[in-house]
Amino acid sequence: MTTSAPQRILVILAHPDDPEFFCGGTVGRWTMEGKEVIYLLATRGERGADDPQTAPQELARIREAEQRAAAAELGVHQVVFLDHPDGSLVASLALRRDLAREIRRWRPQIVVTCDPTVRYRPGSLNHPDHRALGDAALDAVFPDARNPLQFPELLLQEGLEPHRVHDVYIAGAVDPDTEVDITPSFEAKLAALRHHRSQIGDFPALEERLREWHRVENADGTVRYVERFARIKMSR
């Protein structure tokens, strides 16, 4: 009797802690269901501090360790960092090539990334790295990862065959159309976020906000928690 390989998801985001904030509950739900999730982060978050005396390389070391611990909390065992400079991401050909390389290497059925069109929400501005990363990630899915003539060195020099992603989940989307029930994994999302101590000063306040943001009350009065995405089903 043979068993098929587990479905593989590649989460492509900009910084340590982005996966937990954007889609931690969904990641936890998927790993509970036996799916394999890999994190691909463009930076190590070395500029994510308010203190000007912070040593960037030391902060990068701390944030990488925090991210690996948070990932393990959610059942994620592979975390890949690309070492692009924090705070300076642009949707360049170099970034697209790096993302396409990893899509071809890991060959996921699903890619999760963030919405490149979001500039602000009430009370906050979106980080420019998020916009640049989302833009580059969508281009890396199509056409870069699936077109053998795009970045031909990936195939000819590195032996990375083109790959077609089946679905893209856009986290933090302006117009979400897909809801994932994260009630079974919501506490794991919170536990994962607790590892990001360098970034979160008042965790009880954050937890209160997260419970409010993700909470949905059913018609019978019961409560569940959800994360929402815009889902793009790619043509085969």
C-alpha cells in the first residue's frame, strides 16, 4: 500500500514574526492536518528596533532564533532566510530570482504571501517591505517559477526544473474571499507569537486585539476564530 506525499505549502514573507501575524493559525491548522509547511523569509529583521544603539547583527541572530522557535511551535521544521536587507526590500529581479529559486527547490502546491496593494489601514501604515515582498512573490509564482526561459540559469546551471503552483493564498488581502477556521490552532498561534519577545512588549494587550480581530460569533452564540485570505486558483 502506498501513501501520497503530504501537501506542501511555502509561506513567503518579509520578516521574522510575519508568518505568525499573517497566517499563524492557518499554518497551525495545516500542520495538524499533516501538511508540510516551509517558511521563506526575505530578511532577518535586523533593523526592527527602536533603540539606535541596537547592533543589527545581534538583533538578526535573536530574531532568527525567535522565528525558529515560533515555527516549531506551529509544527514548521524548515525556515529559510534569504538575507536581503531589512527595511530596504524592492521587488527587484534579484529578489524575484531568489524567490523563484526556492519555489522550484521546494515545489509547493500552495504559496502563501501578503497583499502588495495594501498601503495603509485605519490607524496604521503597511511596511514597505511587505508591499515589495508580496509583489515579488506573485511574480515569482508566475511567470518566474514556471517559465523555463525566465531566469534560465536556474535550470541550466542549478538544475531546478520549472514548477507550477496550484493555489496562492494572499494574507491581509483587501478583498478576502476565503476563510480558514483556526479555532483548533488559535492558542498555538498565540504561543508562537510569544516567542517574538524582541518585538512584542505588551503581550496581553496584543492577545486581546488578536482575539477581537479573529473572533466570529456563530448564530448559536458559540465563538470561533478565523483567518481570511484572497485565494487564487492557478490555471494548470
